[in-house]
Amino acid sequence: MSFYRTALRPLLFQLSPDASHSLAQGALGFALPWRAVSAMQGLEVSDPRLRTRFAGLDLPGPVGLAAGFDKNCDLLPALSSLGFGFLTVGSIMPDARYGNPFPRIVRYPETESLGDSMGVPSKGRAYAVERLRSFTARKVPIIANIGGFSAEALARGYFEVAPHVDAVELSLMCPNVLAPGEHFDELVVLADVLKRIESRTKPVIVRVPNDTTQSPDRMAELIERSIEAGVEGLKVGGGRRAPEPGLGTQNATLHGRVIREAALANVETASRIARGRIQIKGNGGIGTAQDVLAMLKAGACCVDLYSAFIYEGWTVARDIHRALLASPASDLDRLAAVADHPQ
Ligand SMILES: Cc1cc2nc3c(=O)[nH]c(=O)nc-3n(C[C@H](O)[C@H](O)[C@H](O)COP(=O)(O)O)c2cc1C
């Protein structure tokens, strides 16, 4: 059992999830101590057997950090030392926004899961771009997840952020308030944004919206449109909404182990539809090497996680990568097959 699980986590979990979240982010605002921790604990991945490829990016390991933890790109110097195979920052929103009322995060420790109703708080794109520009000590690929409530906002976000990152992940978001007679159609918004960014030079990953994963027909349509437009990758998860009286909005999106089976099923479905024509990043409830292997078997090339970072602490990526190395060679062959694939 790690120091984090036995000593630090019980203390952190005495605080409200929102408070411990802020504390953890404060601690990760300092890069030097984390570089020292990383060197002492051997956090960084450097085994060629863990190499993989996703959306045109060479990843030193298949386990990355998912969007949402470093929304404003403030923590990259520290996060880069923690052994993730890639880092996803954001969601970067066009303008500064406060987000939803507190409390915004709830823990479900019995299932190592989280519920959130953050409402995408953000310091805005200009701030994030400045942070990305000033971060020069890049060790692993950086994917920027950009959010927006219209195709125009997403396209503009792509062009402003792309020069400073390795790939851009698009989050198609439904506006809270729609004009009379208007309804949000993620397929129409996607087609529009992909048209607007036709001249793009960096890989694009489409985050399949949680609601879309609930409808195989819409997911199939979204995947076909992405393939037609030459999108390099998909992020497929299993998040779902549930009532949660403990949150300011009374509703949560669920993450962590509680969504693992749904996430796996969604990746299987997406992979069946995609038939190898587009790569998939699996997400949802990943916390062990077995979870990663199940996602790879379902058709993913890599995974990213958030909840397990909260429950397992800063060694989570190293521990999963090490456990992967201890698994049978035939399991690791899946990674080798992707790493050597020209896509
Ligand atoms: C507190 C919190 C905030 C999140 N914020 C974002 C976000 O801003 N953008 C986004 O695309 N996903 C966001 N996510 C979703 C994660 O990227 C991830 O898809 C989700 O947590 C499922 O992975 P997990 O089961 O490993 O936690 C957030 C998740 C949590 C728990």
C-alpha cells in the first residue's frame, strides 16, 4: 500500500472533495518537489515495451491523464514528471467562466468513483494559451481538450491552441440556454466544426459525448462522419448522469469504477463500428493494468484516467505501467502492434 493511500489520502478525504481538489492542485503548482519525488520513486516510463501510438502521437506509455484535472494548463511542469504517457489539459473554454455552484464534486469511496457538476469553470482560452506557450520542458505529448458551445467557438479554439500542443480533443458541449426553436445536435455541430478546421495541421480527437454513447445509431453516425473528415482519434468513455442531492446542481456526472463496465462496452461498440479506420482512446474507471488490458482488447490504443489519480495518488501511472510490464508478453503485443502501425 502506498504512502498516499495509507497516510495522505485519509487526511485529504477529511476535507470536502472541492477543498482537497484545490489543495492537490495547489501542491502540484510547484514543479521542483515533484521532479525530486519522480526521480526518487522512478515515476517516469522508459520501457520500449510500453510504447504505443494514438492519433499520430508516439506515446511512451498507454496510460494518460484525462481532461478536467488541469483545466487551465497551470500544472504541466509537475504533471509531466508523474509518469503519464500523455497529459490532457482543459477543457479550455473560449472565455473565463465561473462554473456551477458549489459543492461541485462528490466522492463515492466504496466504489472509488466520483460525481461532478463542475460546469466547466475556466480562466479562458487566452490564459491557457499563454500557459501552454510558456511551458517549454515538454516530456510527454500534450493533448488540449477544448470546449465550446458552437462550431465557431470550437474552430477558433482549435486554431489558437493547436500551435502549442501535440493534438486537440474536441468536446462538443450543449449550451445551457438554447434560443427558442433551437435544439442541440452534436452531429451537426461536429460536421460544421470539422469543415471549419479543414486546413488543420495537428491531429484532432473527437470526444464522443456521453449522451451519444447511449445511442448506438448516433455513435455510428458520429464515427462515420469523423472518419470521412479524416479525424485521427476518438475518445470513448462511459460517463452518465445521476441525481445527486449533495451537489449544488443536484445532479452529477459519474466517473470512476462505477462506469467501468459501461465504458468498456462503449469502446467495444465503437471499435466494432470503426473497424480499424480510426483509433480509439478508452476512458472510464481505469485503475489497474487489468482495466487497461481489457480496454486494449476491446479495441483501444491507449487510455486516460482521472478518478484513479484521486484514489491512488501520484504513483498511479507508474504502478499501472509496471503491472503491465509484468503481464504476459502476448498482452503487451497489442501495444507493440499499435506502436509499429503506420497510422
Ligand atoms: C472533477 C472532474 C472534472 C472533469 N472535468 C472535465 C472537463 O473539464 N472536460 C472533460 O472533457 N472531461 C472532464 N472530466 C471527465 C474526465 O476527463 C474523465 O472522462 C472521467 O473522469 C472518466 O474517467 P475516470 O473514470 O478515470 O475518472 C472531469 C471529471 C471529473 C471527475
